[in-house]
Amino acid sequence: MSAGGAPVDTAPVGAEPASGVDAVLAGLRRHARDLVAELAGPVRRVRLRSGDTVLEVEWHGGAPVEAPPEVGPVPAPPAPAGDTPGRYAVRSPIVGTFYRAPEPGAAPFVAVGDVVRAGQVVGIVEAMKLMNEVTADRGGRVVEVLAADGQPVEYDQPLLALDPD
């Protein structure tokens, strides 16, 4: 506590806020689970890295962890949001926090009904204090915003739905 009774921030200079680390770790955990499930043999150790964040899991002693047995045919997953026939989803290029505008209080980059062209910036994903532009891969009209402003997003998560030109 400071002399005025306010809490003092003891985090190291340049430290990432817990929510950013949590988002990166959540993505790493998901990838580790998927990787272990895809492997045919036993797994003794998994190590994944995203920037400065590392997730490492090692099983000691007993038998190594086996991938779950296959249970037969798996139905095709439903189409991800924004990928309905005739539509195209603009997806997050990275795990982070999605912002629709260049700064708080500013107008969003795009809104429902706007026509965008290929390469146009349609949002920002903040990851580890870096602002990463999200651009449309192709042109079209924005028909739906799929991620709220300030919402944590995963890699490849649909952010906007576009009808093609």
C-alpha cells in the first residue's frame, strides 16, 4: 500500500497483464489437448510456446498417457459461425483481445452494411501490448459482427461475416 492507502502495483516493468497471459495459456492448453488427442502413441511430455509464454506438461512415474481410443466415425462439425453458404468470415490472426475501433470512443473500422475491399483494416487484435491489424482477405459487405468490442478471441475465430461482392 502507498502512503495514501492505494495499492501499489508490484508487477515487473513490462509484465503482461494476467488476462493476456490467461488468454495465451488457454490457447496453448487447447492446442496441447488437440495434439495429444491426435497422436497414436503414448505421450510423456508436451511443451508449447507462444512468444514468452511456455506451457510444459510432463507425466512422471507410471505408464505414459495414451491418446483416447477412436470411437468410430465422427460426424462432420457444424460450419463455424460466419461460414454459412455464400458468406465469408474474417478471422482472428492471433489470440488476444478484439477491438472494433482504433481507440476508445472512436468510430469502428467497419459496421454492418459497410462494403469492404480486400486488404482493408476491419479491426485490431491486441496481444502482449501489440496491436495487430485484422484485414479482410477479400471484398464484400459486412452482414454480421461476430465478436464484441473488447472480447477475448482465439486464433482463427470468426470476427465478421461478409457477403461477397
